[in-house]
Amino acid sequence: MKTILVALDFSEYSNEVEKVGYEMAKALGASVTLITVVNKSLDYTAAYFTGLTFSDQWEERLYLAQQKLEEVKNNHPDITTHIVSFIGYPKKDIIEAACDPDVCYVVVGTHGRTGISNMIMGGTTAFLVQHSVKPVIVVPFKTNRH
């Protein structure tokens, strides 16, 4: 069965990425695989402010991501949805997930996390566009003119 791989980071732009991914799945008669990769390279200082240890912060983020992915799945009961979430490196891991023979498209947003984390890591979307073996649908963060 055809699958649309929808990469979500739960930034403020994720709702539009979700919407486009599910519209495509419905139009193509495809299933959806929601993927979130908790980036183990980011936000080392966040643990200090939340009282978590460095290792605990990723486990907590993974738990929260899995809950959010379940909510997204439950919002679309008419589409078969699979959830993939783990701690890793988004660029590499989403590219690897896209290599699944059932994946026909990857849907991502133009913007996700921003600020210092983006400067350190670079743009995940740009990396996916450059390295994916499957077509990448990039959802703009603005529907009006920039």
C-alpha cells in the first residue's frame, strides 16, 4: 500500500503539514506514517531549566511526542495511520524512513524549530529535499505573500 510519510516537529507550523499530508493520503488512497524524531543534538540547556537530567529530557520529549502523534492519528480515523517516534537525528533518520518501499511522498514544512537550534543544526527540510530518494512535498508556513 502507498504511504505518505508526514514529518512533524510540533512547531507552530505542524498543523498545516498534518493537513496537507492527510489530504494527499485521502486523494491517493494511501496510508500515513507520522514520524517525529526527538533530536538528541538540541537544547542541552533546557534540562537545566526544567529540572530534568540531560538524558531524561529526551525521554520526556519522546513521551510527549508520542502522545501528540496519537492525538493526530485519532483526528483522522478514516485514514490508516502508523506512528514512528524515537530519539535520534531528524535529518538522517527521516531520510532513512523515506527509503521504505511503501513510502511514495515525504511531507514536511518549510519551517520548524527556529533560532539558535536552526543555526546549529541547519535546515532539516533543505537537507531532505537535497537527499531524499522520494519526492518531498514542502508545505509553506505562510499562505499569503511573504
